[in-house]
Amino acid sequence: MIEEGWGASNPSYRHFFTSGFIPDATTDQANSFDELQRVSTNKENAARIHVMNGAVDVSELAKKLNKPCLVLHCEGDRVTPLEEGRRMAALIPGARFVPLKGNNHAILEGTPAFDEFITEIANFVAEHG
């Protein structure tokens, strides 16, 4: 799908990708994300990035972290399931996992997840910074 739809003048593919990545977006945010996909890279590189992201496994590295870590993840993320966020936090010794309200993979300003995200980061930095 990426090789067929990325960068095409027909927005159908881009909208499909956007609606999975940021389903809680406003119309303006979704349109901006659609356009960003079109102009950010070519279809060949987009396909390579997709394959690369699917092959990344940081499990062993996560187990070696020895600094305070905060893992934030939207409950309804359609790109990466919530359980993957929980799994990552469980791999990191002493990590704190916080589920955020929302369905977006990318945190968008104006959503409950955004406000929670800012609060959690500020509290974490205040505690560990």
C-alpha cells in the first residue's frame, strides 16, 4: 500500500494512514498530516522506513537501562497496541508506565492525552531532574 499510495495525488491512501495514526485529529490536523506524508519522502523510502520500523527490537537494550524511565502510551493507539507499551515498560528496570486517554499514536495538542502527557513529563522531570 505504501508503494502504491504514498505521494500520490489521490489522498485516499494518505487519509487511510492518517486515520489510523491520528484518529482523534481535527480536520485541519488530519489534512496537515496527509500533506506531510505527501511531501516528506518518496514512496520507496517510506516503504523502507516501514520495513525497518517493523524489524526494530530493543528488548535487550531496554533490560540494560539503569536510569529512571517513563513510558507513556495512548490506550487506543491503533499503530502500536497498548500492550506493547506495557511490555516495553516491563522490560525496563523500575520504569513507570502511564496509559494516556486517547486513540492517537502521535500526541496532538488539544486532546486529553496531550494535557496528561505534559503533566506526566513535568512531574517526572521534577522528581528525577
